[in-house]
Amino acid sequence: MTSKLKRQILKHSFFSYLFVTLTLFLFAGIGAVNYIIDPYGYNNAFHLKINAIKKTQNERNDKFKLLSKYPHAESFVFGSSRALRLNPDIVTSLTGNETLNTAFCGASADEYYLYIKYLIQTKKVKNIIIAVDLFAYADGYESDSTLPESLLSYFHLNNKYHISSYFTYDSLRDSVKTIKVNRNTKVSLKSAYSSHGQAIQYEYLDALKDKELIKRYTQRNVVDQPPYWNTRRDTLSKERLSQLIEIKKLCDQNGIHLYLFTSPLWIKQITMKQNKFFLQKKLLQYIVQNVQPVWDYNGITAINTDPYAHQDQFHFSCVTGDSILTEIISGKPIIKNYAGTYVTQQNIREYLNQTDQKLQKYLNTVH
């Protein structure tokens, strides 16, 4: 081996060691920041001004606190951030039962399964409404938050998290958001909650007052935004599906009316390159055949293709939510063009065939 070749090997080895060392330091730095800021309230080891308000922990706690704040509530709305757009006062006006929106961001089905079991065992419940999201029932999806200790204690469970979560880019991003929220209280003024738990987005509500303003808002937040799915696998969770079956049994045993509907998707979500719409249809089919009929809002109708039905590329608007709630309870939507379909074992095959045909027709039209 020549001296020149030795120098080249040593040089390459040096850069390799340097790269590995810098990478390790980078990951260690990310992990340290995330551990200290603790955006999801995993460890609560550091109590600082910049991490007093956690990114997701408080929302779940706040929704749990609603149960004691309104002890006479008998109707409850569950789901993810999409369901946060649902106005519980609509349900109250239609049923006569005080209603709470107990949905929270990024909810997995096994999370609100615990809430529902707790409610049925501790309160008088008359109505439960679940906005069904695909990712909540998909394999591989894990919530990045922790449930209230009092709820977990009731079921003798512990908060679980993986230490690897401290080393992810998503956690670092949420650490930055946590710092921003704690440093600037005005950030929280962009959105708030009604007394009964509905998420209120003031920017959107202000835009609704002006035709030109809502047009620009919709163009920026819906039409121009790229779609995304946060379902990582192509299979459904058998455990979560079995939990939904158990919820149905508990409701039947206790005389509770269970309402199920699928959250409407913006057409870009349905037609994106690596879409999971086939899994959405599979989930619908499973629930109809094994749980109960479902109001479906993904039949490729105006609610999917009209950008004004959505608040952003992933969430339907509160106006759409009002129409959906009214329809699933009374049978008549507020907005006729946004009507869904009550899918049963008798009509599901024909309904899915029609949906496929409408989707193909839409694709032929845009392409």
C-alpha cells in the first residue's frame, strides 16, 4: 500500500468519523431540546416560562375538565381536529340535551374509546356522535399526546411514550411552536373554544363576512394548499375496529343513540398521487357491515369538490359541520348540496360502485 493511498484512506476515515460525530451531536441536541421543552407533556421535568403551555397536553385536559364543568351534559361529540368544527349547540337545539364537543386534535380511536367508556360508566348519556377519520382507525397511527391522568387512573392505565419520540423532527417543530405560544400570548387569540368545546377560528369567521375576503381565504388555505395523508400503512387496526363494536354494544345496552359519520375529504385528498381513498372505503364498508349504518360524506359530491365546504386542505368548515350535524340528527342538511348518504348493508355495494364511477368521471373531467 502506497503512502498516498494510506493518506486517502485516513482522510476518508476522518471525514466519516466527523460526519458520524456531528450527526450524533445533532440528534443529541434535538433530543435535549425536546426533552427540556417537552411539547407533549411526557416528563414534566422542566417548568419554564417557555414551556408552561404544552402543544397538545392541555387540550385533552381541557376537554376532560368540561365533563365536570357541565355535569348535566347528556350528548357528546368525539373525533379529531375535524370534529372540533362541530357546534354542540346545534345538537342541543335538535335533541334538547345539553351537548359538549369533546373532540381533540390528532385523536386516535382508542383514545376516545376510553372517554366514551368512562362517560357511560359515570354519567347519564343519551347521544354519542363520532366523526370517523381514517387515520384514527389505521394501523401504525399513534397519538403524540398524553391523556389526562385522572382518566388513565380510572382505568388503571399509564401514559406510554417512546424515548425515540424526543429525537424526531416533528417533536422539534412542536417544541418551537410551544416556545412561540408561551412567548406570545397573542398567538392563542387566533383560535379559541366555545363554552361547550367547539373550536373557533376567528380568521375564518371574519372572512365569512365578506365575499371577496372568503374567496381569497379559500384560495389560499384550500385550493392552493397541497394535500396530505397521515395514515402510514395500508391496513386498518383490528383492535380499534373491535373497540368501535364494543362502543356500539355499550350504547345499545344503555339506551344511547350512537351517530356515526365519515368526515368529508377535500377532493385533492381523495385524488392525490399516493392516496388512501381505497382504505377509506374499506373502513366505511367494515363499519356498515359490523357496527351500524353510517352517514357518508365522501361520495364525490359538492361537499368534496366545493372548496368553500372546507376551512383548509384537511378540515371541513364550521358551516359544513352545522349542515352535517343537522342532517345526521334530523335527516335534512342545512346546505342541500352538501347532503350525505345514509349507507346501510342493503345499499353499500351500489353506493361504493356509484362513488367509483363519480370519481372516475371527475378525474376524466380535470385531466
